[in-house]
Amino acid sequence: MTAAVAGLSEAQIVPGRECGSCTLCCKVYNVVELGKAAGKWCSHCKPGRGCTIHDNLPDECAAFNCLWKTMPSMSMQWKPDQSKMVLTLHPGTNNIQVVVDPGVPSAWTRQPYHGQLRLLSKSNMPKGHLVVVFVNELATLILPDQDVQLGSLTREQVVSVTHEVGPNGGVYEVKIFNRRTTADGQTLEMASASRHPVRAMA
């Protein structure tokens, strides 16, 4: 799974990829319209069976598709009910967000998943799209050669990575910005920055 990920506007469902018994998105996300918190099953979901209000879904549910449904190179093992994580694109940044079932918080560290997340990072970082794993609100940035703990990350925060070329591969500079709404629109204020030497990859 090394292909670059298509943008949201380009995404189409891969023929034959149906949710079926998979309902993990009904657990890991918050649904504003229903007042449903992330990490808990939706009251309208029957786990392993589906949604009981499927014909009257909230807009955010009706518009939702995970990357397993829209990315042909993702194999069956990435179906969320098997991998225990849901991959999507962030609508504002096209970053790849990996939202892990809090009941299996280490799912993303297992193989072959972790290695393939690294490959996704390697193929998408040049386009400015990052791979960020969430276990509840705790975030981890997947770089091509290492994982960087970001701590608690909110929807209002933005992550950026720059690669400073230098001896032995250089350094990644990771910055987290707070997004603020002002009279002139939105602005970004830096909240933290860290530097991580590039590691030699096998």
C-alpha cells in the first residue's frame, strides 16, 4: 500500500466494498447532530449489524466513507472491523487520520499495519499530507522513519512538518499550531515545536 491518496473530491467507492457487518465508525467518531461522543457506541447502532436509522442518517454520517471503501490499494485486512481502526482524510488538510478503536489501543502498532502506515507516510509526505494516529484525543505522527508522540490534539489544531536536509539525512521539524478566529478571518498561532533527527531506514 504505497500509493498516494486521492483527495476527497476525487474519492469514489471501490466496486464491491460495502460496510456489511462493519460498524466501527459508529463507535470511534463523535456525531454532533446526535450529541454522540467519540469512543462510545452510537445508541442507533447495533454493533456488527448496522444503523437502525439508516434511512434518516445525520448529514455527517450520510457523507462519510472510510479509505478502505475508496482506496483500491487497501486490502481486506484494512477493513475497520478487522484492523480495529478507521482511516479517513481530514477535509481541511487531506491528512490521513487513523482513528483507533479505544478498546484495542495498540492496534496501529501491529504488523503489517504499522509498516504500511509508514509507507503511506513516505508516499504522501512529499505532497504535504501527514499520517496522524488518534487513540481518543491522543495523537501520534507517523513519519517515514519514526513515530512522534504529539499528545492531546484538538480539531482546532494544525500539524506541520518540514524536512531540513543536512548531514546523515537532516532533521524533521514538527510544529503544532492553534487555529484562531479573528475579525480578519482565521490565523494560526504556534503552540509547540520539536526537532527529530532523520533515522536511517533499512
